[in-house]
Amino acid sequence: MWSLRARPAVFVPRVAEGSRIAHSQKLLETVTRIRIRAAISRLALPGRGGEQGARVIGSLTLHGPYAGVRFRKGGIGEPDLGSSPVEMGSALLPLSPIIPIPATSVRVRSTDSPYLWAQFVNACLDPLSSSFCLGRCDREAMRLEPTFEVPARLSAWLGARKVSRRSGPVLELSGELYVPDGIFLHLRVSAGCDRLGEPRDILEVTETPILSPGTSVDVPQRVVTAGIAGNPWVSIALRAAEAGPAESEIPVGRCVQLD
């Protein structure tokens, strides 16, 4: 009966025969997008000294990106690109994908009940989401759940743990998501709306940081198995959404056991 020997597993990249350099871990870096579902609520604040106000609370839930580890059969020289690969998918998300929005209160001096507008922006105030109205400040509570996307940089590490003759390689996948421009909640209080439904006569503007520029979140390590016996060729297909098309496919190499 064949048993795994205590020898390291490595990736052998697809390069010229004379320059093959085996590596046990591969770093993959690419630009991607994170899809975010927001939950934001506006609560009325009691009037005070002729002022009207509201309090905003909520959270962001991260979705994606997704990494599909693809396994292809093939010889020593190169993979069989004509056959369909076996793909094992995994979301590259932190252990806690829910990020709280710090509670934010706004007050303005107004004789009428003003409107509150919310929008998600980056550090340069470039919009990440559309602008949406949370109604009048002194009315009953209102809740919205908009979705939007933010650009991010993904650093992923794919490591070779071992190779099983029966079930193929056992890999480790971990990573880090880096949001270079951050995420802010941009609030505007206005006296009313214009004919296009946009805020008119802005009374107050404030920004609340949710993710500061340059924030990175760790993606915990997970184990990926091939389901293909032997030493298949490995590549990574990256997607912004689970069922979306692959943004890119990055070849890694053939996973083998060192002699």
C-alpha cells in the first residue's frame, strides 16, 4: 500500500526545461473588486433648541472576490488545455465579513423638517454608490439596503502541503484584501429636493470613515483538494462574484513531491 513520505511538495512552473525552479508557495497579486451589501437605518433625534437631527447606524457585508483553483491533467511538459478543468471554488473573505458603520448623528437649525441623503464614497469623495434619500429627519425610522462595489488589491498565497497518489495535491490558500482609497459614509442634510430628485439647499455635510484608506483585511487559510489523482497542473481563476465570469486565470504550475 502506497503511503505519503515526509518530503516537501512543490509547484513546478511551466517554463523552459532548463530553467525550472520549484517553489512550495506561490504569491498571486491582482486588482479585483469587492461587492458590498449595506444595511443603513435613519433614526429621528428629538428636537433641541430649534434644531432638527437624525442618527444613522448600519453595517457593510463583504461578498467576493472568489478564487477558483483549477486542476488540469497533463504530462510533465504542459497541461492539457483541451480538456475541461476541475475547479474548486472558495470565497476570499475575512472571518468576519460584516463591518459596522459607526453611529453618526447630524443636527441642523431649521424651522422645517429637512431631508437626509446618504452615499458611500472613497477618501477623494469619488462616489462608490448612488445617492439615496433616507427621508425627513424627524419622521419614523427608515432602513435601506443598497449594494455597490469597491476596487481592491488581492494578494493570495497558494501553498503545496502534500501530494496524494490517490486524491492528488492538497493545497493551502490564504490572502489579504487591500482597499487603497477606503470607504466613507457621506451624509448631506438638505432643505428639500429639486425636480430631478436631488438634494436642494444643502444645510450640512459630514463624512464618517468606515474603512480607512490603505486598510487591509486578512483572508484566513483554507485547505483545497483537487479531486484528481496524480500530479495535475494548477491555476487560479479570479472572479468578482461567485457565479460571475473569470476576470483572469493565473497559471501556478504542476504540483509534485520532491525526491
